[in-house]
Amino acid sequence: MKLCVAGAAGAFGMKHLDALEKIDGVEVTSVVGRSLEGIKAFADGRGIAHATDDLAESLARDDVDAVILSTPTQMHAAQAIQCLKAGKHVLVEIPMADSLADSEALVRVQKETGKVAMAGHVRRFNPSHQWIHNKIKAGELHIQQMDVQTFFFRRTNTNALGEPRSWTDHLLWHHACHSVDLFQYQTGETAEKVFGLQGPIHKDLGIAMDMNIGMKVPSGAIFTLSLSFNNDGPFGTFFRYICEEGTYLARYDDLYDGYDKQIDLSDVAVSSNGIELIDREFISAIRDGCEPNASFAQCLSTMQVLDQIERGFDG
């Protein structure tokens, strides 16, 4: 299978390239970047035959079967639709769009084209969360509350590598998207009550730097999420599952019980790398002609919740 990675030289584009190298029968034949000179040099360093600054050029190639989009959030919906209409399968880093209208358009175009279309909800695939999910499906765990903290110190427009960004990140449509989707995925329910509060808008970035979100699903389980770009300390997202049968803490790829005893995850998945597991799901769905976990259609309810929260903000 031959793939194109757009945004290949970015932080997550490189994560996908590294992951794809571990999957048999897959070749990256084209990469897309913002600067033609820069992406050509990047491709040469990686031994990739074709590089361009125009996604349409890659989509026109016969040696591109599918595309992974690791491009700025604001481009996701339009580019994903462009890929689908060109007859290519597509995996989009989250969020698949930054509005409900665009998310609905993505689901509609996927149905029209019949191509595999997937959003990169890595939390569904991280072994720590998979372990919890498997226990829930087996009836061994019942969530009472899921408490999440997403903390960064990002008062300038920089990416995960600390480099200048060409676009503005967003706590709701990007970072909250991960956890809102995970809560609904783990409970198997769609939230019936949601609310959100946002702090002051940054004078230069034009976004809220702090945010709180609450949700409740019909079974009664509740969700609390705190997000900040103002947190001066260790960054990342940390999950606490408070269940009827015990408490579990997910920190990156590790899982602990409520007393900080680490849980063995070695037999959960073929890799501990969530990006690799996403890419494997995408490739398998294409090969098998089936709907992937985290398809556009499956993730639409998350976008509906984000839209509801955004409309409820008081400024």
C-alpha cells in the first residue's frame, strides 16, 4: 500500500512516518509540506521519492492509495474532502474539523465516496485506555467519574517541538476533543448534559488559555476536564478513571491503580505506540474493506458535543 503524508515535516507528521516504517507492506511514496524547498530536502533525507507543496499534485499520482493529514487544524476538513473526492482513503489528525458543519460534511462525503475515512483519536488506541476499555466491555469495570487534566505552558504560538507555528491551536476543538471522545467511547454513551467555561481570551493568540468542561451520560457517569495553556510545570494529559470496582490513573502510555501500583500492559496490543496503532487500524480497514475504529461517522457525536459546549460559552 502506498501512502502520502501531508504535513510530514511537522511534529506529528514525523511520528506517522516513523510508525509506518514498522508496518509491513506499506510505503510512503509522497510527502507534502508548506515550503517546496524544505519538503524536498526533508524527503531526500528520508529516502522518499516525491515531495511537493501542493496536495493536489500528490492526489493526482497513481502511486498514492491513501493519505495521512498532519496539517493545521483549519485545513483538515477541506483537505480531507479533497482526498476523498480524489478517490483516496484518508486519516486525519484530530480534530477532523473545527466546526460541526464541516464535520457533518465530512461524514456525508465519506458516505458518498465509500472510502475509508478515520480521525486520529489516539486515546482510543493507547494501551492504557485499551486495557480500561477491554475491562468495561467484559463487564468488569463501571465508570462513575472520569477526571482529566490537560496542561501546557504555551503562551506563544509554538508546536510540540517548541517551534513557531503557522496556525493557532485551540483548547476546545483540539485538546478537549481527545478527552470528550474518549469519555463517550469508554462509556459507550452520548452525553445528555454538557457545559463549558472558558477563561480570558489571549490578546495576541485570540484564544482562551484556560477551560473547564463537564459532561454526564444517561447511565449517570460524569466527566470533568480541566485544560490550560498557562500551567507552568509538567505538561501533558493525565486521566483518572474512578470506577465502581477501583480507581485507575493513565499517564501517557502507563497505567496505575489508585495506590500507584503499575499495571502490566504488555499483552494489550502489538505496540505501545498509539500513533503506530492508529496507522495499523487505518491500513487494516483499507485492506479489509471495513469501517475503522474512530471513523468519521463514529466521531460525529464528539463534534456535536464540542459545538454544544462552544455555543454555551459566556465569553
